[in-house]
Amino acid sequence: MRVLLDECVPRKLKRELAEHQVLTVTEQGWSGITNGQLLTLAEAEFDVFLTGNQNNKYRQNLTASRIAIILLVARNNRLKTLLAINARSERSFEERQDWDFVQVGKS
């Protein structure tokens, strides 16, 4: 599965997803691109967009998207905190469908 990590997600999370093909927004050369355009670019090349940006669910028409979006919700964005909810996000990878929006964790 091809996974794109948003800029707001620690790059080190990539190591924890070794069974998937994972790239970061920065590695793709897409740093600074706004969310709507970023999702358009991502859906052409990726299956899942992994983000911590809680505004995505309000700003985007997610049902028109061809990429699953997994929102990691935690009290902070540190790797240690996100690892605690990582197992649930990986289950979401396998269960995902195009245009899915899945929220994992809680604030």
C-alpha cells in the first residue's frame, strides 16, 4: 500500500510503517502545497494520506476524493504519542476504501 505522510506528522513514523511504501510530502517535493491541491496530487499516486491536521475533515469534499484519509488525533504530535495509536491506524489501512475518512485516537 502506498502511504503519504503529511508535513504535520513526524517523519520518523515512516519507520513504523515499513511494510508499506511510505513517502513524506517533503520527499515528494510537495511542501507548502495547500490541502485541497495536495489531496488532488496525492490521490493520483497514493492509497492513503496520513495526517494530523484536524481541519481536513471540514475543508475538503472528501467524498469526491479517491484516496483514504486517516487522521491521527492525539494530545500532541510527538512520535511516542502517535505510536500509541499506530496499531489502530494500520488496521484502518487494511479496511480502507477510496474516499474514506477515518479518525484514529482522541484528543
